[in-house]
Amino acid sequence: MKKCGNLKIDTENILPIIKQWLYSDKEIFLRELISNGCDAIHKCKVLKDHEKLSIENSSFRIDLTIDKEKKTLTFSDTGLGMSAEEIEKYIAQLAFSGAKEFLSKYKTEKEQDQIIGHFGLGFYSAYMVADKVSIDSLSYVPEAEPALWSCDGSSSYELEKGTRTSRGTAITLHISSEAEEFLEETRINTLLQKYCGFLPVPIYLNGKQINAKEPLWLKNSADCTDKEYIDFYHQLYPLEPDPIFWIHLNVDYPFNLKGILYFPKITGRFDWNQNTIKLFCNRVYVSDNCKDVLPDYLMILRGAIDSPDIPLNVSRSTLQVDRTVRQLSQHISKKVSDRLLSLYTTNRERFIQTWPDIEWIIKLGILQDDKWYERLKSLLIWQQTNKDWTTVEEYIERNRLSHENKIFYVSQEHSHSHILDLYQAKGMEVLYAPSPIDNHLMSFLESKLDKISFQRIDGALDETILDKTREHTLLDTEGRTEAAKIADFIRSKLQIEHLEVEAKSLVNDTVPALLVIDEHMRRMRETMALTKQSFNLPSKNTFVVNTNNKLVQKAYQLETKEPELAKELIHHIYELSLLSQKELAPEALSSFILRSNRVLEKMADFCP
Ligand SMILES: Nc1ncnc2c1ncn2[C@@H]1O[C@H](COP(=O)(O)OP(=O)(O)OP(=O)(O)O)[C@@H](O)[C@H]1O
């Protein structure tokens, strides 16, 4: 048997569902009721434009009044009002939005953009905080009768002749005992600032106006001064230092979007998961959750985005990710990259100054988004140890003859100084790569750019820091060079498993030794540490002693007369190189200090 039917809703059950599940936060009732008042006023303006109504714009306002004794909160607007029939049609019929009906009658693109409601449910959010709600309304239609509707949250309501004498609607919430916080003026004031601070209609709380300012994003960027941008930033984030620069967004096609994005000054650590951009829909604050509207690497930006085209769910607090959202995200990414490029090309000095605040965005974007990489690869700059700034391409070009396609770097300014001395002795350029993301970035660039490789200055023993003219190449009777014998001697004194030992002629005599840490293994180890993986990678280190260094030569000569002291010295030289390369384990520090004292005592013995 085949049967067709219509789904039925049991009205007894629908209100509890709205109360408990539809809205994430109780406070949202405020946004919903004010939005309704705004819509009602906007509709009046449309009727006025269509010459159906003659009134002064100055009469438009929404008033909130708290009556603590009666435990009521009243929203009164001077909008178009409702007749008894309209209340039955729009309010008593759930999920029927008068907004849609109105728009189909008076439809123009402009008006569509400005009406907030469209689901036909928002009014019922009042029952999250109220036991009973009444509506006293007078329609704009000449000779209309006021209507008074009230409902205690059950499925029945009362409708009678109202008392209102002026056009508009007053909605009174009899606040429930669990929601008495909403009878506090300060609480309501804070919520009004948050949700309604930028609404186009004046809103008053107990007679005081809340929202005096037009949102700056609506103004033409050519008419905004720096001061206005900075003041607006402080209005959104009162405790933050001044932003470094900003981008004014204004798109009409293929979607409608306005907003201002700020690059914040980075102070201390920042949280990429923190939602800091405020999302608005027709000037109503919707959420701090801009995830998906912005790519991850831009989550650190601040500011406001206002778009009627962001597809919100019924509760208006989360978005549905669809094609528009993805387009929006790509558009914003393009705008931000254009801004960075223009700063780099027009004012490289300022770009460099702001680098500490923007480098994370640029680098993370390069790793996460190929289009971003293509657009911004030319402005990825690195500071050199001589304090100049360079791009990889410029570096490669300058050093083509001395070390083709190889880029030398150090991770930190104050570590590796003994090795840096060797490079500087040969006038070689070394970059700083201090941030934790640089490891990934260098591996990424190696995969993108043909043949280039990054090498930390202790990542391999580069030919350029060897002095071949002073190499000990003479063979003894057993066919061994002096350097090989020194290496054997060091190995026998250290006796450290898996540690390679070499003796080389280095360009700078004052450096006794250095530790060569395999570049590839070290990067893997650091990545694992960053991602908190505990797998213990074997290290692949080579201890290189300098055959031109006096201390190394002395220790070698001491072997016959004072073998114990020679051993102490070699261990000491080894641990000093670990220390200067930040490789000395914390638990080895106390034995290092004890040995230092013993060695110094011995030295003192030699003094007269
Ligand atoms: N203050 C008001 N003045 C005039 N009409 C109102 C007022 N409040 C509500 N209405 C009418 O009741 C309808 C239903 O309101 P409700 O808040 O439930 O849904 P909505 O605003 O249409 O959509 P949404 O659920 O997206 O907010 C509105 O579309 C409007 O026609």
C-alpha cells in the first residue's frame, strides 16, 4: 500500500528543543531580539523609499529597559510593528520568517543584504531566559489596532487588544529565576557592546545610547586616516599595542564582503588556535570563530569581517563550509599577500623592521599554501651574520663562485661562534635561521629549488674552512700521516662509542676543535623534539680537532710525560666544543665543572 503524508510537528516538544539545542549560548537571545528590531526598522526605511510611509529617520531607535522589581527586560523598537493577524502569522507560526515574505515584495539587491533574519526561529530564543514573553505591537498601517500577544512557553498563547499608541513593537521578557543575571545593567551593557556595537540603529539601555559609532569597515578606505584605523583597532582590542599595518577589504563580486584585517604586534608567545577576528553578518556580531573563512596561517591576524554571504547555520554561531567560504578564504589570502608584496617593493626598510611580526605568517603560508608560496617567494628574506638582509636567490648569485648552490646558516646568534670564526676568517656569508619553523622551511625550499642545499655551519666539514697548505701529509715509517696519528691519539683518549674522530688543518689556529653534526639527522631530531615524539634517533657526529691549534699539539706532546693530564685535556676540549654547540647534556655539566677545576689546578702547578 502506498501512502503520502505531511510530517507533523508536535508543538509541545519544539520549544524545549529550541531552548536546549538550537543556540550555543543563552546570551544569544539578545542578539536575536535586537536583530528583529533592526529588521523592523529597516523595513520601515524600505517602505519609506517606496513611498508607502512618511516618517522622520531620526525617530528610529531601539530601547532596552530593565525592571528589576517586575523582573522584566523589554525591547521596544520604532519599526513597522505587527497587527494581530501578523503576530499570528509570523510569531505563532514557527519557522516562518516575515523577512523572506517582505523581501519578495520589495526586492532589490541592496535591501536583501541588510535584512538579518531569515530562518523564522530567532524570536523563540527568548524562552532560553524567560518564563513568559509578551508582544505589544502597533502596525504602521493607518487605523491599525494595537495587539497584545503573550505566551508562557507552552504551545498555547493569548492574543488581545494591546495598549501601544505609537508605531512599533515592545517585547517583554519575564526573566526566569535561573537567568537573573540578565537583569543586571552591566551584563546587558557588555552584551550589547559585543553583539550590537555596530548596528545601524541607535540602541539605548535604560536611556543611555550604546552604539554611537559607524563601523570603520563601511567607510571608503581612501577616506580613512591612520588614526581612525588605529582607534578602531583599540575599540576592538582595548588592551593591545598598536597594530603594525592593516588591509581594508571591500568586495562586491562574486560575494559581498567588507572588513579590516590588522597585523598585530607580536608580544611573547602567540596562539595560532586563538580566534581573534570578529565575524559580523550585516553589522551584527556573529562569532569569533573565523576558522575556514581564513586559511590557518592567517589566524594570527586581528580585525573584523562583515559579510551577508557567509553561510551561517540557524543559530548563526557556526558556518557551513561551502564554495563561497573557500572563495572568501582565497580572496583574503590574495589580498594579504598583495599588501605584503607592496610593502616589500615600496618600502623594504619598513618591511625588514616589521619582519619579526610577519615572518611567521609568511613562512607558515609558504609551507601550507602553494599559491601563497608562488606569490611571496621573492620576499622571503634572511638576516646574515653581518646584519645585512638577503633572499636565497641573491645569496646564491653572490656566492656562485665560492660555494655554488650551498647556503650556510647558524641557528642562533650566540652559539657556534667558534665555528663562525672559521667561516668569517674566509669572508663567507652565513645566514641566521633562528625560528623553529626554519628547519621545515629549508627542507621545503630544497625540494622546490633545483639543487640548492642549506647547511648549518656545523652540518659538515666544508672544504672552504680547511687550510690545505698546512696539512700534515708526510708519511712516517709505518705509512701514517701526522694527522692520522693525532686522530688515533684523540680516539684512544676519548673512547666514545659511535663518535668519529678526525684531525684537520683548519683556517683559524685559535679553534681547538669542533663537532660536526650530520645535517639530515639533526633536522630530523629537532623536528621530532618539536612534535614531542620520543623516538631516540642515533646521532652521527664527528669530532674534528685542529692540527694547527696549540692546545691540541700540547696535549699530543704531553702523552709521553703526563698521559693522565693529556686525557683530561682532550676530554675537556671535546666537552668545550659540545658546550659551545649547545650539545652538552645537562647531566654532564657537573662532571665538566669538576674536570675544569682539576685541569686548572694542574695548570697552576706549572706556574712558579
Ligand atoms: N520586533 C519586531 N517587529 C516586527 N516584526 C517582528 C519583530 N520581531 C519579529 N517579527 C516578525 O516575526 C518574524 C519571525 O521572527 P524570528 O525572529 O522568529 O525569525 P526571523 O527574524 O525571521 O529569522 P531568524 O530565525 O533568522 O532570526 C520576523 O521575520 C518578523 O516578520
